[in-house]
Amino acid sequence: MLLSGIRIVELGQILAAPFAAEILADLGAEVIKVEKPGGDDARQWGPPFWDGDAALFHQMNRNKQSVVLDAKDSGQYAQLLELIGSADVFLHNLRPGAVQDLGLGPEVLQARFPKLVYADLGAFGHVGPMHAKPGYELLLQAFGGPMSITGELEGNPVRCGPSINDLGTGMWAAIGILSALLQRGTTGQGCLVQTSLFETALCWIGIPAANYLASGETPKRHGAGHPSVVPYQIFQTKTGPLIVAAGNDRLFSKLANILGKPEWVNDPRYATNSARVVNRSTLEESLRAILATRAKEEWVAEFEVAGIPCAPVLTVPEVLGEQQTKALAMLQAMPEMPDVRLIGLPLSFDGQRPQPRLPSPKLGAHTESVLGALRAS
């Protein structure tokens, strides 16, 4: 395994820190999830449940061991410090100030363990007037900008379905931790890695922000469409919605011919992508009328022969049943819990996707074995 020999202590809740730790666990690191008495709140974020814990918890916590320690108890705090001292990485997403109250801030741990990579996943960032505010995914989709450009133009802003800020922050943390470990291999010193949901949200709006800074125009919502490419959006057919993504002039020419509108290719309103963006409303109106006349299956067959990117809008059950999903073996059965199937790490190495070694742990299942090994060492 790529990260074999790396030990990580996670003090995480719900999504961001647990996801960062799971990425590293999937890559082969030993991850010890330290839980408060009562456990990670995500264990109860159901229904649905598998074996007493929420499905969400299983998806975020495979390949880990669970140790229960109460950092507010002096004896258990000492055990926690000993455990962190045995690790290469400590990461958490505790609420602002809580980590200092527990005596686990970077100034304490880095002074005591100079080789430790310390990862702090926050809500609004480690500096600034809002650094001490707690935050959640929905709040940061709103405050950070993504919600303002998600949804239909005439409707309300809407939440992006996946928790893009939580999961994205976990990804940035994993990237930062790996970079810090690589640097430590040269310098022998750990470092402090910091990221937050707000910074992640700002990253996701990077292109709309650049468009605004260049034009002075506030970005608008375009539903499933694209602000800078037309046609690149959803259309209704006789049998349901279809995405059509004619992302350049060559593809638009093919599309125009298939739709029986070859004159569009030389129409100054539509001849170039820039012109199509300016004249979006009239072109979209014509496309809607034409595409509504046939079934999506018929359009897909013609578009694919011509090489025009398109896709039906699949439900979760439909995409899980797709042959492409099966070919990639993204859905993995968990060891010891074959009825539990989870989406795997979206990475392969030499053609092989990392396989799960452990199911998500029962609360405190490894407390005695992990702490016993520390006492014996």
C-alpha cells in the first residue's frame, strides 16, 4: 500500500476531517479515529442505517480503527497525547476554540512533537474577523458564493446536492497532508496544514469570480446550463431530460445538421460560440422546440454516431446499475460486512483501485488494542 507505515490520528466529526482521513486510509495509512464518548455525530445521521450506524458514517469511515477517549479527563488526555505522539499526522475539524480548550492546539502539539504534521480543517478559515465562527455545508454554500449561481435564473438559489464544501475541504486537507509528509522527508520537520469550507467555496467559484473581475457583471444562475458555452445544458425530450454539450463550433455544426438547421452554421447569431452566448435565449428556444419532438433515446443514438457529447440524466440507482460503473468496480463490498457496499476511492494505481481492508469501525472497537499496544511499546 502506498502509505503503509504512516499513522494518522483523526479527531473528526461528520464529513470534512473524516473524509480527509478516509482518503489517506484508502491509500494504505493506518487511521485511528478518536471519538468522544457517544461517538461521531454522523453515526446517528440516518435513516438509513447499516448495523446500527448511519449509511453516511459507513461511507466516510472505512479502513479506520475506533478509539474512545474523553480529552476532558486528565488521564485519558494523557493517553490521547501519547497516541498523537506515536502518529505522523493529527487532523481535526473541531469547532473554533474547542481544540485549544482541550489542550490540542498546534502550538501545544507541534512544540511537543516537532515531526508531527498537524491538519486543521475549519469553517471560515484560520484568520480574519469570522475565523472563530462555526459553519456548516449549507451555510458555506450560501455565504461562499456557490449557491448564488446554482438553480434556475427565475427561481430561488438552491443547494448543490453533494456536500461539495465538506468533501472538497477533505480533499484539500489530504493533498496538504501528503505535501507536508513529502516535505518532512527532506527537512525532518512537520508543519501546520490549514484549510476551510469557506476557502473551498471560494475555490469552486474561481471561474465565475474571474468572469466578474474581467467584466464587472455579477454572475447569474443558468440552471443546468453554462455561462460561457452554448448549447451546453439540459433539454426536455418526449421521454425525459437530456444533456447536450456541443462545446465548440465544430460540434455545433454537426448538431445543427442533425436537427435539420444547417443554416445556423452561417447565421451570424450562432456561427461562433461567443455569438451563441450573446444570443442564448433565441437559440435555446429553438433547440427546446426541436428536441421535444423525439425521445431522448433516439437523440442519443444520432448524437453519439456524430460524436456530439450528450447524456441522459440518470438517477442514483440508474447510474449504480450502469455497465460503466460496474466496469470501473467503483462499488465495493466491505470486508466482514458483504451487505454493505460503498463507493470506492476514485483513483487507480497501475490499473488497480485500492481495495477496502476494514469496514467502518464500531464505536470504541479498538480502544483496548490500540492503547494496549501503546503501553507495551
